Amino acid sequence: MVNPAEHKPIIHKKTNRFHRPQSDLWNRVPSAWRHPRGIDSRFRRKYRGTPLHPSAGFGSDKETRFMLPNGFIPVIVRSLKDLDMLLTKNTTHGAMISAQVGAKLQQEIIKKAQELNIEILNQARKHVAQEQ
């Protein structure tokens, strides 16, 4: 098992979810965020008392973005060739086996990853559990 490289602590900012304007008034307006484009929209003009818009300041730290709590950044692996990319980055990146990979190929990927000393982030998957 590979130990992850040292990194700064992962801090997830607590932000409210950004809802689409007036999605709370009508059921026909879904709550998924859309930028307001109305010419008279109070929300587009950012009047006082209206909800916040998503902006760059709400993002998380670049160094720890996408990082899992165990310290690895996941890389989707669909074939044995994809593991070769992780040879030099095995302390910062870990392999996450794609859901489209079958049981036979999954076991081959796990064997090769152990030989190359690469961390598998979702090793206990449904296919392997059924075969054992």
C-alpha cells in the first residue's frame, strides 16, 4: 500500500447551494442554477437582499481540489494501459476502476496495480466480491 504524499489540510468551504431565481415560486422552474438574463431582473443586477451568485471566490483550494480524504486524487482507469500513466504519480494520484470494466479485467488491473505499487481507490467492488 502506498502512502500519500504530504499535502496541506483539505478544507471544504461551507457554501449554500445556488438556486435558480424564482425556482421557489413555481414548480415549472427547476432549481438547477441558470444565470439570470432578464433585462429588468433584480437578481441579475445584484440588488441588496437577493441571493448570491456563484463566483470564483466560492471555489476550493487549487492544491486540494478533487482530493479524497485519504489524500489521493482519483484517476479513472478503463484498461491496463491507463495504469502506466500513474507510475510516476503514485504518491499523489490513485486509480479508480471504471464502472464499465468487467470482473475479469478488473482483477487483472488490481494485480498489475499491486505490482506497480499503485493505490486502487475502489478495490472492493461488486464484481470482485461476487467471484470470491
